[in-house]
Amino acid sequence: MGQVNKLPCSFYQDTDVVMLARALIGKVLVTSIDGMTAAGMIIETEAYAGAGDRASHAFGNRFTERTAPMFAKGGIAYVYLIYGIHSLFNVVTGPDGIPHAVLVRALKPLDNIDLMMQRRKTMDVKRLCNGPGTLSQAMGIHFSDSGTSLLDNRIWIEDRGFETGHEKIITGPRINVGYAGKDALLPYRFRIND
DNA sequence: TATAAGATTTACT
DNA sequence: GTAAATCTTATAT
């Protein structure tokens, strides 16, 4: 085994959640769940800028049992169920009390693709992790994992040195947040141009 | 307690 | 391109 460069606590503390959403592109999300490890490179993210962002569950500092993890210190997961069907995985960032989060919208499968295919019940690699709901299913992440530390050994993020040059990154408005009014137009989405 | 709506995916027309 | 699936959470009685 080569050296593992797990992102440290300090990585998640920056107050610029949009910058962090960009920085997470090219990093590698790894899970070790039910005794099995899987990994994929992050290729699409969206920033959710806390109290002032109408698209965020924490808009106006709305603090509930569900949103509580977003208010904690950066470096944990915020996972919630949407449409009664899909678990969506977010990375909580910023200092304690600032509900910033980055939604991971898509991965490129890297390790244990067989396991991902079993969990997703499809052989189509292109569709294993192509959306925020599907990647959670492929990685074994459940909404009950909300609040899990990304510095622990269940869900974490590594830097494996993949190139993410600026010219390869597409920036644009977020997806399916039309209810957020003008905030829906903000360029908070990042994706590798493939 | 009851009701409405959702940071999506999939199948079907 | 359109619609159904499906259930937790938030908000209102």
C-alpha cells in the first residue's frame, strides 16, 4: 500500500465554501462500510453557502435535527434523504456555527467497481456514480451516516494527486434549485469537463 | 397528529 | 419529454 493522503481537519476550515467546492474537484472520496472499501474521484460539486443562501437547508440559520451537522465545525458529513428515495452526501465546511456545505454531485469510480455495480444493480459503469443519489448508493452511504467525521475511517477524502487544471473545470449555476430565486443563478457548481 | 414538498432517478410514451 | 416512485422532514393545526 502506498501512502494515503487523507485530507486533514484544517482543509475543511476555510470560510470560502465556493473555493472549497472547487478544491474538492479531483479529490478522492473513500468509504469503508460493511467491511468493504470503495473509492471514486470527485468530478462534480456544488457549494451551499449557509444562512444567506436560499438554496441551503440552513437558510436563515434554520437549525433542526436534520440540519444540525451543517452548523458543526467543518470536516464531517451532512447526508439527508430526498424525495423519499435518495441519500445525498455533503461535506460540511467552515468553523463551528457557520452552516456551509458542499454537495458532491458525481464521482468517477476508481476502487472496487464490482462492489459499486452490486450496490447499484447495474453493469453500466457510466451510471454508477453519475448523480448525487447514485453515488451515495454505490458508495454505501446512507442518510443515517449524517454527522460522521471525515477524519475517521468510515467515510473520508484523500488527495491522490490528480490534475485539476483550471482549464478543465466548468463553472455554472446549480441544478434543481429553482425555488431559490436569484440564488439559483449563482455560479456555485463545478464539474470536470470530460 | 396531519399535510405538503423536496439539493433525484428511472421508466415509459 | 413527461411522470411516477416514495418517505422523511418541516410546518401548521
